[in-house]
Amino acid sequence: MGLLDQEFTEGNIVIAKTEDLFNWARLSSLWQVGFGLACCAIEMMATSASHYDFDRFGVIPRPSPRQSDVIIISGTVTFKMAIRIKRLYEQMPDPKYVISMGSCSNCGGPYWEHGYHVLKGVDRVIPVDVYVPGCPPRPEALLEGLLKLQEKIRNESIVKKSA
Amino acid sequence: MKTAEEIFNQLKEKFGSSIIELKLDKPVEPYLIVNPLEVDKICLFLKDENELLFDSIMNLSGVDDANGAKEKDDKGLETIKGGTLSVFYHIESTKLKHKLTLKVSTDREKPEVVTVTEVWKGADWHEREAYDMYGIIFLNHPDLRRILMPYDWEFGYPLRKDYKNPEFYQGMKVPY
Amino acid sequence: MALKTEEMVLNMGPQHPSTHGVLRLELQLDGEIIKDVVPHIGYLHRCFEKHCEAMTYPQVIPYTDRMDYLASMYNEFGYAVAMERLLKIEVPERVEYIRVIMGELQRIASHLVAIGTYGADIGAFTPFLFCFRDRERILHLFEITCGARLLYNYIWIGGLSHDLHPDFIRLTKEFIKDFRPNVIELNELLSYNRIFIERTANVGVLPLETAINYGVSGPNLRASGMKWDLRKDDPYSVYHKFDYDIPVGKGDKGKVGDCWDRYYVRVLEMEESLKIIEQAIEQIPEGDIASAIPKRIKPPEGQIYTRVENPRGELGYFIISDGSLNPARVKVRAPSFVTMQVFPELCKGFMVADVVAILGSVDIVLGEIDR
């Protein structure tokens, strides 16, 4: 953190803007809801295993949406499930973020043409912050999506609400 | 191990008019065509008879034959009137190692087949799926309701060849 | 004075850390004892069969991958075997051997996920990380062959899409040498652990007669005592050339057919798969992998039902063709669909915590149930 460690001269007084402090605290410990739908969920599990670790970014899985900050929608969203996803999203407390992983939740994926039960993109029910493409995306791609989300949080402001 | 012809002959002497014919000409597997309202008695005989012992059902699937007349309904969309819907049964015997295929055909307008859940309990969910996707009613089924689609889906039976998508479902847009 | 009690309905909803995917279980409880379980499925219904009627025969293969996403090679294998029997084409021997090697590696990878997540559900987190470490090595082998880690589009009708990488055989031999001691380590960590045995022995017993009547197959049927394996009883491809054993549940720690038996049969199957891969690598011949792939696939009018031995059981493909370029009907008989039917029978009379143990031992994949 280039901003904060330049303030340490002697003693332990840190001078920083409140916005930067809040944003740094939020992006370093994004707790995710353990929510996997289909094939992308296996890649998400592989990302949290030991080869490509998720824990070093501060992301740990929590079982309940009321205790988490980010929800990663990984897999195809069907109509039967979309109603429940909306309910889960409304149960999460603010500030909350959504990562849409894989092409099925971005835009319907390979089922866009004849899928009578597939929702063509999860952004038809909840607002999405970061889209990660791929079918399924590699674990490195999901990590890059997480870093992009961290960048977005770093530039947030507590005075002006983002769109 | 018995072949399809031997089983056909054995069933013909016991049931007579319910067994309609044995189709051997098309590739790859031969099948027997049976009456849809008597299929549970035939299956009970196939399971209990000493030389046949068909104790496991491998697969049960509905098929849309699409052999009716194509015509346009009042909105200008193509539908199919008349023709048949069929159900295929694949059964096997784990002790005597032989297999058999059965077929039943019903009308498209009023499809009704007797259930075989009393013979093999594993046919339960397969029949529910055939009802969900094609609208085939199974008489005497313990619990016939939709299994894969939402319980309040009222826009028809999806796997029929003349199925059309609705525009909105509970506020979500259906087409791309 | 008698206490007034009534039954309670508890919902294990579609979002739950231990249901392996989106499954909803409605539990009817009397205190802590279960009276009935009603499973609700369909939360991942992706209209596979409607897509098959709109695509041509080779275009169906990427869709079959995505049904059982933990054993994608086997789904493609089953479809290719069904189509080759319908078209009556002979595949070169090298193609058959490579398909068997890929299939058995996929079986080991799928069982590793089953064992790892089962341990995580019971409460032991370490075996999960160990299993995924070994699985990454297998996914690396798949990646150098065809470029993808999870969904491959590799086994085509009549052949394969790429030949083996020059380093593949050397890396596979190293993997087998490193993996054998890991299985022993896994046994010491999880299988003979006293807490694990207390939670899984004598829980969820499946009697053999019930299993055959419902149509259960695969490791679940073998754990109930019957020696039934489609690789030996209804052979396909070149499995008759190898020498391997079929592990059966014997009731070592409790009754025959309980959760521990179902789990242990999977551990023993991984050993047998290693034997098959070693023999296949010794015997593999040279040849051309793309010589039998037809240019246009237009089968004669007819139908066929074929089945292969998925890591979860008997996977069946029922294909009806009407003489044109698109199939008229493709029905997939998924083993997990049949196993979910028998699930309420297994749970009656046990407690809520046992539902998690039974669900993990039965090893379902929701992509296959809902298709």
C-alpha cells in the first residue's frame, strides 16, 4: 500500500484520508458466499484449493449471505433459480458486490438459442460489477477478475454514490 | 439368454391381442409394440416368470413422433394436429443377462398410458419427466406432477416439436 | 401430563454448503428424527435435449460435456460409442487405447473430488486440499493433450481431435509413481479415522433387492454386495484386454451397503484404474487417429440404446435418428437421477446430521440430474 506506509516516520501515527482507509479495509477482506451452480463452481473450488490460493487475497467462504460481502455467480442461471438468487442478493448487507463468472451467467452461454429455461445473463435480475469471460474461465482469470474488483473498490468514494 | 423372437412368441401365447407386433427390420435394436392400457400386466409377467426374470428397468423415455398434420392455428404459428406420442421401455435381467425393448403409442390429443411403478419402483421419476416434457398422463401414478420445470409453468410441454416460448415469465424476459 | 408435539418442516435450500450443487431437500422432522425427505430438482435444467434436436450430430459433443461436468471424458465416450454402433464404423486400435487411458484418468479425478468433498462435509478439511493437489496433476495431463482443464470436446465420433503430446507417456508414468503412496496416505488420514467411521458406519444402508428394483448401478450397487460392472458384463471398447479386479462392499465396519462401504469402494476403484492405465500404456499401438472420422454424418433411420460405466454408474444414451443430419431424439439416462429416487428410502429413521453424510456418500452431480 503505497499510500499508507509513507506516513510512518517515527512512532505509530498514520495520516490518511478516511475514504482510502475504508476502501483498503473493504478490499482486503472480501468474504464470499459459498454459491456454486454448475461447472464453473468446480473451477471456483479449484481456485480456493492450494494450487491457486484464494485465501492469500483475504477471501474465505462463508455459508450464509448475511455474513458476506461478495457473491460469485458461477454457472448457468435458470428461471427456477433466478427467483432465489434475487432473494439471496437482497439478504446481503451493504456494501455488496457481484462477480459474474463464466459465459452462462454473463449472457446465457452456449444455451442462448434454444434454452427455454435459461436466463440469458444474470444481470437481468441483479446488478453486476465484474464480468469474467470463459467457459469455464481458468483460475488465473478468476483471480484477475478479483483484482479488477479490488481496483474498483479502491476508487470508490463515500460522498458520491457510484452508478 | 433369450432372443427377442423367443420372448415375443412366449408373450403372444399368453396375452394374445395386447402384443401387436415385433419390429425387426430397422437398425439397430428390435422392439415389441404393445397396447398402452395393458402394459403393466405384461411387465409384471416379464418380471415374475421363471425363464425371463426382468428385474431392472434401464430407461423409460417419451418420444414425439411428429407424424400428424402440420397446420397453422389462429395466431399464425405452426402446430401439429393428430399423430402419436410414444413411450419406449428398455428393461434387462441382471441374472439371465438378456435385454428387451418395448414401445407403446398413444394419441397426441389425449395421451394416456398405464404406469409401471408397481412393477419397478425406479420408473417413478422417469414417468414424471415424460409427463413434464410431453404431457403424457400415466394412469394410477402415485404422484404425477412436474419435476424439472417450475411448478407453475403454464406455457405447455417443452419437448413437443411445436412448442413456442412465452415472452415473459414472472417479470424476466425469456428470449435472448 | 403428555407433551404435545408436532412435525416440523425444515428446508435445506438450493443454496447450502453441503448439497453438492443446487438441490432442495424438504425434511419432515419429528424432533431430530427424519420422517420423510422430499427432493426437489430442476434448478439447473438447461434444455440439453431440445438443443440436441437443433444441432448436427458432431455439434452435440460439447453439450454432452457439460452435463456431468466432473467426468466429461466419459460423457463424450458414451455418445461416441452409441453413434459408432448406429453407423457401424470401426475405429483404429490406437484411438481405443487412448480413449481408455483418458477415461480411467477421468475416473480417478472424479473419485478424488467425491472423496475430498465428502471429507469436507463431514468436517475434515485437510483431505480436500490433498485430493485437489493430486487432481491438478491429472488436469495438467489433460491440458497438454487438448488444451482444456474441465470441458474438453476431445472424443469425436470415429476418432479424436488431437493425438497424444510427446511428453504424455513420460508424465503419466511419473504421476502413477507419485500417486500410489498418496492413496495410502489418504487412507490413514480419512478411511481408518475413528471419527469418520463413527459417522458413516451403519448409516444409510441400501439393501440389494431395493437397489436392483430401483435401477441403481455403479459404485452404489457394488457397495451393496453385487459384482456388477459394465466394463465386464456388457463390454465396449478394448476393456476385455486388461486384467483388473472389481471391488465389492463387504461390510467391514458395519452392515453391507452403508456409507463407509460406498466410500471405500471408490478408494479401491482408484487403485484398479491405475492398473488399467499401466497396462494400456505398455500395449498402445501406433496408428492414425483421424482416419475413421466421417465427413458428413447421416445415419440410417433407426434407434439404439447404449450404456457405459460412468464413475457414478450406468450412463445410457438413447438415440433415434430419422435419416437427416439432426437427431430426432436424444435421451440421456443419468445415474444420479436414479440414485436421487432411492435417497428418501435411505434417510428414514436417521437424524438430520446423517442426511449430509448419506448425500455425500451417494455422490451426485446436479448437472446430470437436471440435464
